[in-house]
Amino acid sequence: MFRNIIIVMSLAGSTVIVCYLMLYFVIKKHFSLKCQSLILKLALFLYLVPVSEQKYYIMWGVRTLFPAVGRLWEPRGIVVTDRTHVIHVNGEEREFAPQLKLLYLVVAGMLFVSCILMIWQLIKYMQFRRICRDTASELPRQAWEEQFFQIKEQLGIRRKVKLVCSGFCQSPMAFGVIFPVVVFPKSGLDDPWQREYMMKHELTHIKQGDLFFRFLALIAAAIHWFNPAVYFLYFELTAVSEMVCDRSVLGSSDDGVRRSYSNLVLDCAADRDCTYFSAIGFADKWSMKRRILEMKKDRKVYKLLSGITVAAMCLAGSLTVFAYTPPEVYEADEEYDFSEDIVMIMDDELEKIFAEEVPYDYFFQGEDGEIYPLTEEGESTYSGCSHTKRKKGQMVRHVKNAKGGCKIKYYRARICVECGDKKRGKLIDTVTHTVCPH
């Protein structure tokens, strides 16, 4: 159905995003944050991984494990293959269909824009990292370091995480996918309680791999720059990760602690430099309001509902994934004709109807197998006969070439039983023989 792999990937991820939005407003109270995060990561996976390229292996696996299910997509009757997106292989030479050349040109243009955007994002990140490194002139106080490593051990984080203080930073933030760093401002947060919660928040981001998934979301935005849904994915993934960290930090705290923590988050967001995003989250009014309201909620999580929701999202994404049809490769030691749009593939029942031999160079064959020899006279693509008794079938034309080969072309057709008037329809199949066997 779809030939452009990037478009299919974009549609697959967007399908999950649309279903996510619908479910969010329908089961908002019971839509757990972890379930939201999992679904968003599923969409991210579909945006980045060309699962469609493996669809035939997946179908083979399902057919092997569940034969009854596999029979649902087995071809029935006439199956047509688009011949406008094929690659013809003649020895070591490869010839691409005209529309396939255009498709590859479009994909190359899309990837070129994606590379420009990824380079721009990388430059911006390197600038941010350099500023933090250059301004981190003071080492954190010993009490801060002791508290930081104690919280790190409590969270079970084994990888090396560096704590630095920077004058550029107005609020705590975390960055670095491979070598994570937590940056604190040089002044402020003198209260050990405030530092504890902010350190827990930033270290939870590192523990959950949020920085890595945000990096992948930026890559997805660069690849699918033409799709508005991928930008929503980035901001929603960031917002949900912030709320997951808030809930992890607060745990089962009472209303007083939640109120104090929410005020602390608002103060940090108000001081944040908007030039670069920080791990503390976005400071826009809607995002902060959503975070504060989430802190006050006590969600009733139903594991069965979460499981059904994730399974439904997987199904929604797979429906678009399986809509992709990759270009087919035909190997033949002869010239290939790209002008014919479709080729017919017959199953066992249809093979009994269509002729195995060519008794005439031009004949009509009815659905009942009866054969009528034809002449070129009176051939028409419309019917000039008013009779109603007509037979359906196919016209078969056998044409030899100068190299000793032949072509057999099959057309849909009807013939009048009373006067013999015939109507030729659309070409449905062409069979080519290098050496004519007839």
C-alpha cells in the first residue's frame, strides 16, 4: 500500500500518538503515568525503527505459531502486484522503475533535511555543555557531595554520576547521555531538605534513562521533521517523565510535603534560563499546572486496564506497520517492461480455470474453461451489442518475438453468446518466456 518507509514509520508512530490522546481523555483518572510513559516510548520506537522492513518475517513467525491466524492474510483469488516500484536485475546491472527513482529521490531529500537538523541539535548541545563546563569553576561543598552520593546509593545507581556547581545554572538540571552530570547553582538550595528532593529528582531521571529517551526523541523529531505529532511526542515524553520523577520522589508523602515540594518546583522553574531546556522541566504555564495538579492526585491504577491499553497500542501501531510494501526485485536475463501496471498471481483454484496451454495465438476463454478462437476483426474496448447473454472470462494473446521468445497477455473480457461480439477489458497479466515453448 505504502512504498515510502519514512512515511510508514511516521504514520505508525502517529497512530499510537492519536490513540494515546483519545485514551488520555477517556480514562484520564485511571491512566497511570508509567503506562503513559510506556506508550510514548512505543511510539518513539515506531518512529525510529523500520519494523515494516521485517513484516514478512513477522508474518511467517505468526503463521508458524498460529496457522489459523496466518490463513487470514493468505491471498484469495486474484492478487495484483504494483509493477511501478520494482527493481529489475539483469546480471550485475540493476534498473529501477521510474516511479521508484522518484521515490528514492524524495527519501534522499527528507534524509538530507534530517541530517541538517541533527547537526544543528548536536551543535546546540555542545554549546550548552561547553558553557556548563566553563562556568563550573567551583567544586561542590563536601556536605553536598556526601548527601549526593548517599542518595545515589539509596536509588541503586551504580554508574558514575558527576555533581558540579555552575554560575550559569539557576536551577538544578541533569545532562549527558553517556557520562551523566548533575548541575546545581552555586548559590541557593541551602536547606538540606530542598537539596535532597532536587537531587532525588535529577538522579531519578538518570536512573530511568530519561536523558537517553529525550535524546532519541530529538532524533525522531529530526527524521520526521514534517510531522507535527513527533514534536508533541517530545514535549509529552518530557512532561510525563517529570511527573514520574515527582511521584517517585514524593512517594506516599502527606499533603504538607507535597505542598512544599510543589512550591520548590515552581521556584526553580521561575529561575530557569529559557535559553536551554533543563531536566527540571518546562516552565510554561500549562506544563507546570499539570505537574502541580498531578502531585495532588492519588490515582487508582488497574493493572488489567494498563495491560489492555498497551496491547491495544501495539495493535494500532502494527496495523500501519503492515501497510508497507517494499519494492520487489525481479531477476531476468532480458529487457524489462515497466509500462505494465499489474501482474496477476493465481492460486490453485484459478489455475484450473486459466489455460495451461496456448491452443491459438488469440482466443477467448470463459470462466467455465471453454475456449473460442478469435480474430483481430471486431476487437473493441466497448460493446456494440445489445444482447444480454454474455460470458465472462479472459482474452489471451500470444505474441512471438524475433529472439525466439514470446509474451502471453491476459485481459479481462466478455463475449456475447448470440452474436459473438467481444469486449476487451484491462490487462491483468503478462507472462514472458525467453524461449517460446508453444
